[in-house]
Amino acid sequence: MTDRFIDCIFKAQRTPHEIATLLKDIEQSERLSGDCDLVSAYEAALARHFGVACAIAVSSGTAALHASLAETITPGDEVLLPVIGVPMTAAAILQAGGVPVFYDCQPGSFVPDLASLVRYASARTRALITVPMWGYPGINDAVIDYAGRRGWTVIEDTAQALGSKRGGRFEGTFGDIGCFSTHEFKLMSTGEGGFVLTDNVRLGQRIREFTRIGFSMEAMSFGHRIGLNYKLPALQASMGLSQLASLDARIAVRRHKTGQWRLALGVGEAGAALAEFGGGYFEHNGYSYAIRLRDAAPGQARDISRQLFERGVNTDIHRYKQSYLVNFPMLHRYYTAPRYSGDCRRDFPNASAIIDALLVLPLHDQIDSDDIDIAAARLRSLL
């Protein structure tokens, strides 16, 4: 069929084995709340897989971010975050009482631009959030070193980069804290859910206490500190264990689909209108396939994404109305003089070039070869 709608939104696939395991866990688990043995087993498996000291399972990726920020900043502290992202990251900062401060990325990358960090940081800066959008790297050693010398907590919002690696090490394990999502649309899907990773045992304990309604591990009691109920239920933990076991296989399938997109679109070929996004120094998790328009005009990628949607291909660029974070209404008031000029192209020139050129194509479970061929033909017709 050539009239089918090809969507970036999907229902994660559940294997018969996963379903059977879930039913068995429901029957055999001591209880189904977020403090049961099944959740503990899931956290231990996460820590082993990612090679960190602590893993804390929580109810969502946003909960992971909020709990991490609540334990590392105080109200009024400034938190640096990229101007390319999704509003949920900024919402967690606001919920923790922080003040979002937007920075530019490096050319052709989601890694922070050091000159921009120098320009927009202040004496009130306490944390730096990096966001590896669509599974592409969001941090490097120079950024970690710079933040460390200033005493900033580095939080990686790794919601879309679960399974991506650089130098054999997972995204979300380079900074002080990694925050992950296991929402329906993620590489590991528990419907809703998330987790926090850290090698700082004391910080991990504080985050765990916050997400367990403020239960103090030292006093073994409630009422000694504040917290919220961000626990992950046992049923989601069961799904998480099954999904973790098959994560590498799912990533391999998505990488194969990336090759199909590349071939169907002629990405990188001499004289082609499309080129690869990002460098070849990392292992992509296959969250989505990001490509760029060569010599893009202002607003061109967003316009093409809108036209693709009208032709039956929905992408994340159109779904999120991808633009600068400062354009979202709830964040307008944080984009003000004298820190910013009010002209995004002047304040964030590298991000502007990415926004003008970036196209993001789906690689999820329900995308097949026919979908790729059909969508690629529709995209080529717009070029």
C-alpha cells in the first residue's frame, strides 16, 4: 500500500515470553509495590548492565530528573540546559525550584559548546544538563572536565539514548547522574517508567530516599526528610528485566533499519541533498535516524517535516514542533536580556544551523522495509 500512514508514535511489541514471564511474576512476587524483591532485582540488573554502582528504578524519566535535581540544587540555583530539547527537561528544573539557563551546542552535535557555557553561566550555576537527542552523543570529556572544575553537577538526560555508547561506555554514565526513560516509545519499554544511574553511592542513596516518599535509610523511618512517591511498580520492573535481556538484539535490528534508510535515500552519496548527522566516533542505539539537509535555508527542515506529515509520514521534528526550547510558552520568561539578545540565531548559532537542517526518521519496532521505501520516496519528492 502506498497510502499508509507511517508514524513515529507506536505500540511497543511484547513477545510471548515477556507476557508469560509477567504473569509468572504477578503470581510469585512477594508483593507488587515499588519496594518488592522484583524491583530490587531489576535495579541490580541495571547496575550490572551499565557498569555503575547504583541504579534507582522510578516511575518516569521526568521523575528521575526531578529527584536528581531535588537532591543537587536548591531553589533559585541556575541549571544549564541545551536550547535544543524537549520541554519535559526544563519542567523538571522548574519543579525542583531551579532556573533554566539555555546554552548552545557545538556545530553539528548536541555536545555543549564550551564558549556558550562560559558566556551564559554565572555564580549561581549549580548543575549542567546534557541531552543526547535521538541517541546521538550529548557530552564529551572536555565538558566533563570544565564542569568538574567549577563544581557543577553533571546530569545526563539520557531518555532517548539508552544503549548508545562512546568508547565502549554508555551514554548516561559519563556525568555524575544519568536519567533514563522506559516510556512506551523508548528502547526499553515498560509502558511508563525510568531509572537513575550514578557511581556516587551517597548521592544514589539520597535520590532513592527522595523517590521512596522520603524514607530515611539512616533512621529507617519516614518523617526525617521530604520525598515523593516515584517508585516503579513490580509489573513494570518485570517488563524491564525482560526488555533489558533483549536490548542488544533490538538495537541491532534498528541499526539494520538505519542502513535501509541510508540506502533508500542515498544519504552521503556524491551530490546528494542529504548527509549523515553526527560523527562516526560512537555506537548509536537506533532511537531514530537523524540526517541533515546540505546547505539548508532557514526553517527548511521544519517545513519539509510538515510537508512529510501532510504526505503521511510523522516524525519527531513535526511531533514536537521542534524548535528552540525558549519558544515554548512556559519558558518565554527565562529568555531575557541582558543575558540574551532575544535573537536565537545570534544567541545559539550552532543550534540554529542544526534546526534548519535536521530531519529525524523513525526506526521503531513497527517500521518495516516497505515503510522505509515508501517514506523515502515521499521525502525524495520534496527535495
